[in-house]
Amino acid sequence: MTLPPVTLPNGAPDELAGLEEEVAALAAERRAVLLAHNYQVPEVQDVAHYVGDSLGLARQAAATSAEIIVFCGVHFMAETAAILSPDKTVLIPDPDAGCSLAAMVTAEQLRGWKAEHPGAVVVSYVNTSAEVKAESDYCCTSGNARAVIEAIPADREILFLPDFFLGLWLERVTGRKLRIWMGECHVHAGIRPDDITRWHDEAPDAELLVHPECGCASQAMAFGDERTRILSTEGMVEFAKKSPKDRFVVATEVGIIHRLAKEAPAKRFEPANPAASCRYMKMITLAKVRDSLRDTKHVVSVPPDVAARARGAIERMVAIS
Ligand code: 13P
Ligand code: SF4
């Protein structure tokens, strides 16, 4: 029996191969760099010049000599790149690629919170709008949030926003009491304590890699064992490559599985919750990347006064490891 060809959601394999070639050629012609987050669809990751976490992508955007940055990720990431590289053209292939977590707090709400706590240091997760960053003292990502909190003098009050689960994890690892905004990412919050407990009990040979934004992060911390790690997406990749173990359960957005499987092909990676897919990240398709490069769309710009006020917090983030 002949099976019908597998059609991927974003196009047939031949069509994708043709698009990959077209995108690579356009990128070279236009002297563009393609930056992709670890949650991007496989074919976008495969054509990107650099794939990484929020921190790595921000560092690449700050350091690139390319004239055009095509940001294959969500809007706040492209905004961060535009703030760090004001002399470059930053493009996002779909301007509607937002983030439910970044939408949890506005600059006006943050101003109100600051007014209730005068003198407090404001630490914003990178998953925030440029306007919120402009009201912040520090930005951080999951890759350096702990180091950012530890860099703040112990006697200072800290307002941490907008992710509640990340804030709880930070309190635990730093021993600092934080004031934490009650926000969450719908994808990570949907990875529940039951998901990780089931894997913990049923896969004793597996290492459990858990992103601190997850709804199961507190449960994972409570295991308190050697085989459960709370890590950023890039931290997961580095850890899995070096670990002597060959089986990993991954609690974060499912796009990371492609990157992990590429970086450590002999190992086995299973999603803690296969439904944890970010519809915003998946809005970026290869065809939209091609259109973006070909037609110089959609340009991401941040008003200069907002960018000037946000830059300090972002540069502090990029500097702290
Ligand atoms: P990191 O890539 O920084 O771990 O962030 C995860 C995330 O949810 C990005 O939207
Ligand atoms: Fe935002 Fe969550 Fe999607 Fe990351 S996974 S971009 S935090 S909605």
C-alpha cells in the first residue's frame, strides 16, 4: 500500500525546501540576519542564522553587523532588538505575533504599582512591552533573572513583573522576598502540577527540564531531587547536551523539542504536555519570512522617547549573565 505524502501544517516538504532556498538567498542578497526563538516552527529554526532564548537573541541583535534583522519570534522580542539596534531595520514576519504574558501589564498599571511602593526597584521580565520596560530599572529573562535579582542590594524592595510563577521561583532560589505581579503565560501556566508529577512517577529514568514560567514549577521545585531542573530554554539545550542521561521530559512550549533533537540527536525528548503550543510563536511561517525579507515588512519601531527610557533596563539585562 502506498501511503499519501505527509503534509506539514505550513506546506508540503518540496514547497518548504523551495522556500528555505528562497529565504536563504534573499537574506544573503539583503544582508539580513534571521534570528529565531527556540519555539519557532522547525522549518523557520532550520533557516535561521541563530536560534536561541530571549537573552541570546537580544545579545545577537545588539552585536550584529547585518543591516536588517528579521526577528522570528514575538513582538516584544523584535521591539527589544529595535531598541538595542536603533540604526538597523528590524522586521517581524507577522505583526500580530503577540504574547499573552506581555499583555498582562500596561505601563499605566505599572506606574500605579510604583506609586504604591515609592523607592522600590522595578524588575521586568523581557516579556513586556517597550512602554513597560521604559518604566523599569532592570529587565531580565529566564536565563539571567536570578543573577539580576542577586545584583540588587539586599535592603531594596523589588517589584517583579509580570510572571507570577517565575517570581515564586526567584523567591525560592534567591531567598529574597519580592512583590510579584499576578500575570501568567497561558501556555506555560497550562503545564500543570499533575503533568510533571505523572512523569516524575512514571519515568524514573528521565531528567525533568522545567521552564520557570510553568504552572508546574512550584511542584517541580518541591521534588527537590537531582533529576528535576528549572531552566531557561537555552539552559535546557546546554544541560541536555552535557548530561550523561539520554531521556528528558521537557516542560515548556513544544517548539523547543526540535532544537533539542537537533543539538542532541542521540537523546530522547518528550514534552511534559504536548498541548503546550504557543499560537503566537506559530504565526511565523516560512512564507511570511520570505515576504518580510522580499518586501521589507513589517518594520518594528519604538518611539525614540520610549526607546531611550527602556534602553538602560535592557542593556543591564544584556550585561548580566
Ligand atoms: P526564554 O527563551 O527566555 O527561556 O523564554 C521563554 C518564553 O516564554 C519566551 O516567550
Ligand atoms: Fe508569550 Fe507564552 Fe507564547 Fe512565550 S509561550 S511568547 S510567554 S504566550
